[in-house]
Amino acid sequence: MEPWDYLPHLWRDAVRSLAPEHLATLEEVRFRLDRPVLCYGPNWCVPLSKMGSAVLRQQDLDELVSIIADHSLYARVEELRQAYLTLPGGHRVGIAGSAVWKEGSLATMTDIAGLNFRRARDVKGAGQTLLQTFQELGRPVQSLLVAAPPRCGKTTLLRDLARHFSENGERVTVVDERSEIAGFYRGRYGFWLGPHTDVLDGWPKAEGMMAAIRTLGPDRVVVDELGGSGDMGAVARALSAGVSVVASIHAGSYQQLERIGFSDRGSRTVGDLFDAVAIVSRRLGPGTVEELWHAGERLWRVEA
């Protein structure tokens, strides 16, 4: 199912009535209080109208929040702390609102003023194509970092890479902190990740990587959106244990990676942890590979 299938029927019908070329490439539907509802795709944006209503009213927003939270925001507080709610199939609803802090930590969100229904896609073959390109360049990949700004297809690419390695006989553990890679929801997975894949759903990345190494014996760990030094330290420890790592990070260029410091037995950058780096954009649509690097050497760059 699509994320907009969980909307009240009037909104759902409005989305389904979009022009076919828009519905086929629809990525996000954004609800913002007192503003028009907008639909976004690659390089296009169109307004969505419902029964002639020009803007989203408070009662509409309250109804949407109640439905996606199964009528109990309290029960979804862990997700709210990270500004999202998960839908079946790996889809996600991003939330804009006010942070509530308690004893120095983010406790929940309140005064919700915006929702972003974002479609999770499953594109098979993208990961294999990327690996084959490295192979053709004479640089087979052990550990790979996918670097890109937001909304450039990092998670979709990681999902396909995890499936590829698993279907080729490797034992893969996916550390899925935000339930995006596997699409885990109420005991079921939204995406097929191969016969030899285990998923640690909801685990913080650093703790999940260490737990995987201790208990699951993976050949390869897959993890999305590396962040603080704890994540980088866990990657370094996994590599030292002989476990390959496939990960993503927010960065738009290799030069930006070089500015993300990482200290572990000396000063290094994030790029030093991985033998292969792919720089990805959405210039020609999500998942556009711009550059490939190996051991600090640029192997390939797309011609503008």
C-alpha cells in the first residue's frame, strides 16, 4: 500500500485523482496548518484540493494525526521523539511541531503543525549496478559509504545492497534504527531483504552494530545515516573485527566528508573508514551517482 492510502477517504481520493504522470512519480504529500496541501515529485509540485478547501484546517490536521497514530499518540512517543510516525510498508510520516524537553532530553512533540507523508520505494538492481561499476573499474568493494543530501535515495540504495549481498550468500545484519530499510511494522517487514538477512529494528546504530557482531555473526552490517562519533567508532570496531560495513551519511561531496572528523587511535576522517565511497544526488532523479571513490582516489565522475 501507498502512504496516502492511510488518509481519510476524501484526501485519499484527491491524491488518487492526480494526473497519471504525477501519481506515478509522487514522492511526498505535505500537510501544513493554514496552508495549501502540496504534492511533490521529482522536479514538480502541485497543490492538492479537497472538496474545494484551499488550506488545511486544524480539525483536518487533528483527524490526520489521530488516524496515523492509531488514536494514541502516547503509545507512539518513541517515534515522536524523532519527529516521525511509521506506517506499514516502511512508509514514514514526518512531523513538524514543538519539542517538549524533560531533564535535558527530548521527551515528545506537541502543537503539531505539519505532516509529510513520504513514500518508501523499493528499486531492485540499483545496488548491483553500483557494485558492478566498481568491479569494472578494478576496485571490488568491501565496505561502502553512500554520501548524499536528504531525499536523494540513500535508503533505497542501501535496501537493495543489503538484498544483493544476502541473495549472494552473505550473512547480513541490518541495523534499522528508524525502521526505514526493512519497513518493520508490528512484527512484519515491508521489504524483502534476502534469505540471509537479520534485522535489528529500532536499535541505535552504534549499539546495534556491536550487538550484531556479538550475537549474530554477520559477514556484513548495513546501517543508515551515520551521525555522531559513537556511530563512527562502532564502524571502526566492526571493521577491526573483520565485518564489512555498508552505510550512508548526509554529505554532498567527498570534500564534505573530509571535513567530518573522526578520532580513533589518531585523527581520521569518515572517508578513511571505508574503502569505497559513492557520492549520490537527485540531479537526474533520486539515486543519481555523481562520483565514485576508492581508497581516497576518485575513480569516476559523471560528465555534466
